[in-house]
Amino acid sequence: MTDKPRRTGFISRTLRPWWRLTRGLTLGAQGVVVDANSNVLLVRHGYRPGWYFPGGGVERNETLLVALARELQEETGVILKDQPVLHGLFSNADNFPGDHIALFVVREWERPQVPRPNAEIIEQGFFAVDDVPAGTDASTRRRLAELFNSEDVSDKW
């Protein structure tokens, strides 16, 4: 099972140049999973530094919500119990030309089991919005400020 995330990361990195040439648009779905104490779930990947919201790419024939549900369960064990709320759709062109990220706020969920660390997600945890770990991605911090500190919403990731 640990081979699959490693292979997926390798495949993703290897195919990125091809995707840039052949796709006009890529789309990802991420979730701001909020617990009863208003803490947020962040993950640390094995293939890039920093802390991020859980989520990932929307696959062919998937809706945003199906992709979000799949990614949350695969990465963190979180199962959606109700419709998440769309916070925004953001251009991530600085990272990948044509890339967009749909960010959802997830307040109704359960997690019967937390996946063990693996090559894709090496660490995860809930953090107070004003006390996220050092190294939390700047875009993740901006989205938290928009959601919890009434900052203006940008259309750029």
C-alpha cells in the first residue's frame, strides 16, 4: 500500500510537463475540515515541504464533491456527513499554468479511523487557526485568514 502513493507522486511529477502541454485546465478539490473546537485539519506530504489542506486532483468523470470526498477519505480518513460549503475557486497558475483549486469548508464529518502515515501523507493533525505549524503554506494561511479573520478573498491561490 505504501508503494501506491510513492508511485502516484512520481507519476504526477513525471507527467506534469506533458499535462502543461496538453491540458488547458487542471482542477483540484481541497477541504478545510473544522472540528468542534474550530481547529483545522492540515496534512504534511512526503513529496513536498510544508502543511496544506487535504485534497487533490479531480479525476476524469468525477465531480468536485466526489473528488473531495475521495481525497479526504484516502488522505485523512475523513468521511463527509453533509454537503460542504464552497469557499471559492482559485487560480493556482503560479504553481501550474491553468490549474484551479476549489476550496470547501467541511464541518459535518466523521473519522472512524485515521490512516497510518505513508509516503503521500507523512503527518496530519488539527491545529488552532492562530497556531498552525511553522512551514504552513502561504496560500493555506491566506485561506485561513479569509475564512476566520474576515480578510478579503483573493481569486489567486
